[in-house]
Amino acid sequence: MSLRARLTLLYTSLVGGILLLLGVVVYLAVRVTLVTQVDDTLERAAKAIYSSTKAGKVGESIITTLPSLDLSTDVYVQYWGVDHLLRASSDNIRSSKPLDADKLDVNVPVYRDVLNGNIHLRVLTVPLMAGERMIGTLQLGEKVTVIDATLEILLDVLVIGTLIAISMAGLSGWYSTKRALDPLEDVTQAALQITRADDLSRRIPYEGPSGDEVGQLIHTFNQTLGRLENLFNTQRRFMADVGHELRTPLTVIKGNVGLMRRMKAMDDESLSGIEGEVDRLSRLVGDLLLLAQAESGKLPLDRRTVELDTLVLEAMQQMRVLAGEKLTLRLGDIDQVLVCGDKDRLKQVLLNLISNAIYYTQPKGEIVVGVGKTGSQARLIVSDNGPGIPAADLPHIFERFYRGEKSRTRSRDGKGFGLGLSIAYWIVHNHGGKIDVDSTEGQGTTFCIWLPLAEGECQGTV
């Protein structure tokens, strides 16, 4: 059974149950009200007759005539003696049979519904007492034909009305659920078309209110499609970039091997080329494995108290060898700063930023590295006066394999893969910090790393 059919059935069942319960309550309330009115009439008549009853000297009750009562033609009165003989009756009774033969000997007043012939009567039987002694029985009856007819009409109206209401509820429920669920069918069809066409750029249109449940569902689904599209494009670009990065070293290796085969001799230059490209492939695979471990949460961080100023001095000493005589690498502002983190990973970030600055800064340029603190944050800065990064490339420099033609991610000597900044971003982010970049073409680039200062003891390996 479809969801629409189930919702319609549920809605119709609820409405039908409520109407059925309401109909029963209305029917019983009307019946009780009408019967109570008849009982009140009979009770008033019985009290009036009882008050006019007189007992003779021998103890027998004597009624010469029925009292003058304002009774309708549908009210019948009988007075029976203790010997079950009819002593008196109203003028509208032509039968000598008791109105309620089973209750002539009652000791307390009794109301009963009696079918006398084809006439439905409501009968009140009242014992007549003289002191402690019963002297007769008074029976009063009133036709309830009008009540029966009224209740029958009411029952028909309630039944027909309930059926009509249930039918209308079913139709309206079917229509309303159809309108409510139509957007979900659009979602299904769109998902099927996207699956068949592999077109993640499509979005599901929705003209209803965006704040309702269906609107929120479609909005979330469109957001999911957007993220899937981005992931798919990233994966496709990633595979293309990996293929591109692998093609160059493999081509060099194949060429050198072919050269040595033609020469039929070992060539030191060719072997050096092969060794260099193998190292290049090893670094590429190592960086990819590192990123894969990081994104899967399987790369542990050995958190210890780290002196950032000492770390900067160590990195500067190593990078001066790389900088050589072609540019100036100097230490800027430095302060004693303690953070909780993995010393090796933080050093990897710092070496990556400094090496990038060395690669992309022209000869005779200058690179400044500084460390300090601002409030509860440690601040580590690597600044250069190189060519800078184009504004169009800045939002993408931390993406894997991103290559802008003028971007710092392209190494002049072929050693860069576009993975270093991605790794640096992950390391800083998982230390609870952030990394900012400010760059102007032709003026230089500044990377700023923010890390929380150490407070108390560090947690160890996570």
C-alpha cells in the first residue's frame, strides 16, 4: 500500500471514528432528554392523582372520579386495587388490561418501556399506600411514538451524515496528501534521472513554502546534490592531477631505460634521472597516504607541550641551507610561546611554508619568519616579497593538486605536487587552529598560523 493510501486511510479512519463517537453521544443525549421529559410528565401526574386518593373506613381506597388533570391525549391512567381489579381508568383507555401487567405488585415507583399491542408506551407504576398498608397500584402511561420517530430520523441523519462526512474526508485526505506528496515524487523522479544521466548539476524545483517539512527536505536534498557534485568534481580533478603527476616521472624513467637499452650500457646520468623520479614518486605516494590517513582519522597526533620559538629556530637552521646565497631568510619578532601539539607535524607545516616561500621568491628576495602571541592564541607568521598569489587562486590554494598558472603551488623545479598546503591545512585544523593567507600580486605573500596556547598538561597521543 502506498504512503498516500495509508495516510488517506488513517485520516479517514480518524474522522470516521470521531464522527461515530460524536453520533453515539448525540443520539444518547437526545434520547435521554426526551425520555426524561416523558418521565417528568408522568411523575407530575402521579403526584397529583396520589394526593387526591382517599381511603375508606375499611381501609380500601376510594376514588369516585379521577382528578381533573391537564393531561394530553397520549397519557393513560389506571387505578388497580390490591386484588388486581381495575377500579378506575382515564377516558382514553378502552381496554381493561393493565398498562404493565408485570409490575402491579411493586413496592416502589418503577418506570418501564412497554409494548402494548402495537403501541409503545412509557409506563410509571406507583404503589398507593395507606400508612404501612398497600391499598392499590396506580399506573400511568404515555405514548412515545413521537420520540421513536424522532430518534429514528435522528439516527438516519447521523448515519447518512457520517457516511457523507467520511466520504468527503476520504476525498479531501486523498487530495491533500496528493498535493503534499507530489514534491516527493518530484524528488524521486529527479533522483532517478540524476542516477541515469549522472548529472549532479540538476536541482529539484519547489514552489511551495520553504519552511515546511517538504521544503526543508528538498532544500537539504539540493544541498546534498551540491556537495556530491563538488566531491565528484574534486575526485575527477584529483584523478586527473594524479595521472598527470605520475605521467611525467614515468615518462622520464621509461625514456632513460630505453636510452640505456639502446646504448647497451649503464649510464650514470640516466640512473640519476631514474633515481630522482623514483624519489619524486615516493614523495607523491607518501603525501597521498598521509592525506588519506588524515582524512580517515587514522593519523595519530602525539600532543605534547611544544615551544614554538625553539621550533622556529630549528626550522630556520634547516631552511638556510636550502635558501643558500640567493635570498635572505631572517628571523622577525619572536617570543616564548607554548602550545599543545605534535612537534613533528607542526614542524612539517613550518618547513612546508618556508620551502614554498624559498621556491617562489625571486633571487635577492627576503623571507621573514616570526612567532608571538595575541590574547589566548599563538601566532606564527611566514612572509615573503615574492610574486604573490592571484586573487582568483587564493580560495583554492589549500585544495589538493590545485594548480593556478601563477600560483605558488607550481614549483619551478618540479618538486611540488600541490599537496603541501593541503597537508598543512589539515595539521593546523586538527590542532584546533586556523591558517590565513594574505597576498598581493607583485608584492608578496604572508601566511599566518593561529594555534591555541597551552593551558595545563597536554593530553598525549590522539
